[in-house]
Amino acid sequence: MGAVRRAFAPWSNPDAKPLIRFDNVTKRFGDAVAVDHLSLNIFEGEFFCLLGPSGCGKTTLMRMLAGFETPSEGTITLGDQSLAGVPPYRRPVNMMFQSCALFPHMSVEKNIAFGLKQDGMPKDQIAERVGEMLRLVQLEKLARRYPSQLSGGQRQRVALARALAKKPKVLLLDEPLGALDKKLREETQFELMDIQHELGMTFVVVTHDQEEAMTMADRIAVMDHGRIVQVATPGEIYEQPKTRFIAEFVGDVNILEGHVQGQENGLWRVQTGYAQAPLTIDDPDEVLHSGQAVAIAVRPEKMVIQRDPPRTGALNVLTGEVWDIGYLGDWTVYRVKLATGEILRVTRANASRFVENPIDWDEQVYVTFAPDAAVILAE
Amino acid sequence: MNRRLSLFNVTSLVIGFAFLYLPILLLVIYSFNASRLVTVWGGFSTQWYGALFRNQALMEAAWVTLRIALLSATLATVLGTLAALALTRYGRFPGRTLFTGMVYAPMVMPEVITGLSLLLFFVAIDLDRGFWTITLAHTTLTMCFVTVVVQSRLMTFDRSLEEAAMDLGAPPLRTFFSVTLPLIAPSIVAGFLLAFTLSMDDLVIASFNAGPGATTLPIKIYSQVRLGLSPEVNAASTILIGIVTLGVISATLLSKRSVLRKAH
């Protein structure tokens, strides 16, 4: 979604100068390596997401940017300024904390004014800016309230307003929507995108929620064990995952293991244990050799489930038995058990309200997918 | 849970409280006794309170006690808060466990030993016993109580509040005074009140380190009682009990309030 919102792609312009540069950054805590020789460029105006499971180093990376941790090795640059030795209170970077971290002994307006007061801004200008921020997050009526008198969502807005008040070059958001329920979270996601678009500020978000990352980000960096596995737009991450870890971490995926048999007309032929005929995959960018062990990744919505046998000569046909059916309203999820025991996940959009004679439990079915629906991941 | 008070509950409550407070209640009642005889009730009167305020020696002792309590509680609060900060914030420094144990030791050390060792120390450094020695001794005794109270608050303190303040441009010292201190203030005041009351009613350590010209109220009362019970002493004790009770109750309320605020 993020990628198609507007034509904004400074990362594909070789002349563009990144705003934030991580250069070979390593962070160790004792023997544990939290961030491992990581390099990364983030551009001005980007909505950038650091995505990964807990303990992958994404929070440490953000805390190094805020100045709460110092890199063990490597440098971080913001604009033209190296951030080495710059304490958190002198960085043009503000953070919205996971716990909100609102000062409980200050009212909403005092909380928002705190950062401005540190800069020695005149009182009338502070009042004006606080008012502006309150309007931005639609909390004008709650200016005199204390944090303990606010709901979770309102606290999150105050935290956002407080972090934005100083007009930082970069806004860091640590799991910003973690505490909200699903509906409110989705609303707030779009609000955050609107605010970021309106202010033209660079946002760096840390999250473990792939849906959140996909919705909001211009680009996502997927992290694992202190390294970045792939940096790309949400669409690329989902449709062209670089590794099996990403394919499995972002969205649902069926993994079929096999060995490369060869290439025919630009299509890869992969022999697997799931079907007699080799599978045919259209993934021309991969460089593979015969006999190589590979994993084929196919997203559940790109597989087709049917009762009638496909026409003869159809590619990529698997047979199995319907093991489970999950009706989700917009989608139906079929879990199909293959003869080999593997279970495939196939989804189908419920485009019409009534289906005659629908596929039922324990039925023998055929599952097919197009050659270009799959991605080959080298093992 | 059964919230009803059964006969058994009521009985145990009454017996327990009677055991704790009957002697004190008796003392308070007899301080309003009109009779000079301590154990014979002669009607209600506040004459002993009047006599107390005319008793120059007792009033002087009370004034000394108050000054010592204020000064030693202030010193103990500063030192105790610093110790609490060091213990919660400084991470794992070598000897941390030892240091923690040593800070808490005066709580469980027999008072006689604390008093005696301080006396020996003051003699060794040739410090004249009196107002200052009692003040220092009380500071030693009460500091650990402040540390316990403040430390328990600091342990539940959300560090991200301080990080947020720094992130918004406040240097460490300003962060401490504008965010940390206001939030832990109730527990610091509670610690101060505890230290104040402990110093007010201490007899053992004070009598070891007292000298000519500096007698505290508990010492004075104790020495008077040895010459025979007097209703004046009852009156003085009642006032002391009142002050201590007030101090402990406000300390409790303050620490409870800061916990409640945290919970929100």
C-alpha cells in the first residue's frame, strides 16, 4: 500500500543523499551481539519501518539513533553530522516511547510544552505551538487533563504531539500502536500516515507487527539476529522475499522443498516429493544450478483450489484432501493435506454471497498455482 | 472471600489490639488524671499539661529533641536518598551486594551495639558528646530507613520517563530535578517523617552519646521515672505519642499515594 501511495522513491535514485546513515554499526551487550555490522540508509521524508521478531536488534538500533545506546563499532550520521558522542538531549531527533512515558505530574499541555521549554522558547510561542499540536492530534479539549485521566488511545496521541512539538528532523516511534485494540490501531495507522505526509517529516518506526509495517511504511527493513535481511518496499517484501525467513515472517506462505532439475524456456523445473511431475517456476532472477536444494514459496491466495481435475498438461498440480476449513467472512481458508502429509494453506476470496455446492471437509481436491505465483528461495 | 466479621475475627482483633495498645491507652488516660497519685483516678483535668509547659527542664529537653530530630532527619534523607539512587541506578558495580547489606545493617543491629560503637568512635576522634554527637548517631540509625522507602519507589520507577525528558532536550541534572525528583518526592517525604519519628523516640543510642547540656526528652522521661512516676511525664509521653503517630500515618499515606499514582 505504502509504495503506491505516491511516487516517492529516493532510495532508487543513486544521487540522493540519505538523511540517516548507519555505517557498519555493531552493538554488543557483554557477549551478546544485538546489532551485527549493520549498514542502512534512510532518506528524508521517508516512513521507514524496522520489522522483526523480538530480540532481533530493532529496538537497539532505534535507541542508538536516539542516543540512549552507543554503538560498539561503526558510525551513525544524521545529515552531515556524526552522532558519535552527541548526547540524547542535543540530537535533533525525538522519540515516541512504547509506554508513552508521559510525565504523570504534568498536564497534557505541560507535557507537550516540556521539550519547547528546554529550548528556551518564549512563553507565547510555546502556547501557540502547544495549541497547534493539540489541534493536530485532536485533543484541544483535554489540554488540562492529567495522563492518568486519559484513555490508552488519548495517551498515545499526547505522546505523539509531545514528540512532534520540537519539529525534529526524525521522529522515532517504538511500537507506537502496540497497546491499542485492532480497530483503533488501524485508524491510528492511517492517521500517522496522514500526519507524516502533512509534516513531511522522516518517521522511523520499530514494530514486530508485519501488518502495521506493510500498511504504513514506504520501505521496510526486516531484521533478524542483529542483521538486516532485506530492505524493500512492502510490495517487494511480500512478493519477492529474499529468504525463507522473510517469506515466513511476513504474511502466510506455503513452502515446498525440492531440487532443481534444470531450466526450460526460461522457466525453472524443480522436482519435489509432492507431485509426480516437476513443478514449473517463473523466477528468472534466481541463479541456480542443477541438483541444488531450493524452497518454493507460494502465498496461500495465489493457489487455486478446485474439485474437478485440471485440464491435461496443466502445470503445478498437487492433490490432497480438505483437512480444515476456516470461514473468515472476507476469506475462506482451506487447509489441504497432501499425500505426503504436508498441509497447504489455500485461501479464496468470498466474492459472492452464496456458493452452490461448496467444497467440503474430507473432499479430494486439486491445488494448482501459476509458474509466476511462486518464488524460488535458495536454501 | 468472606467479608463478614465473624465472632472469631472480632475477638482476635480486639485481643490483638488490646495487647498492643492497652498500655498506651492507660498512659493517655492517666495523663488527664486530676489526682497526683499515678494509679488512682481522681477525675478529669488537664493540669499536668499546664505543669509540663511550666517545667523548664522538660521543655528544654523537648526543644533539644525537636532540633536533633529535624537536623538528623534532614541529613538522613539526603544521604539515604543518594544511597537509594546509587543502589537502584548504578547497575552491577563490584561489591554492590556488600554495600546493600551494609546500608541495611543498622536496621537489624542491636541498638546497644550501634550506640556503643558510635560512642567509642566519638571518643576516639575526640568529639565532645552532646547535641552534635546525638544528631550524627541518629543520622546513622535512620538513614537506612529512608533508603528502604526511597529505593522501593525507585525500583518501580519507569526509566523511560527520564529518557523521554532527555530526548526532549533536558540534560541529566535538569531531568533529575524536573522529572525524577517530583515523582519520588512523596517517598522522600515519607522517609523523612520516618527518620524524624525514629529520632524523636530513641532512648538507647541517644543515652550512649548524650553529654552535659544536651538531654533529649526520652532520656529525661526515663530518668524522671526512675525517681518515681509523675503525671507530668504521662502528659509529655502523650504528646510524644501524638507526634509520632501523626508522622507514621502521614508517611504511610504518602507512600501509598505515590504507589496509587504509579498504578494509573
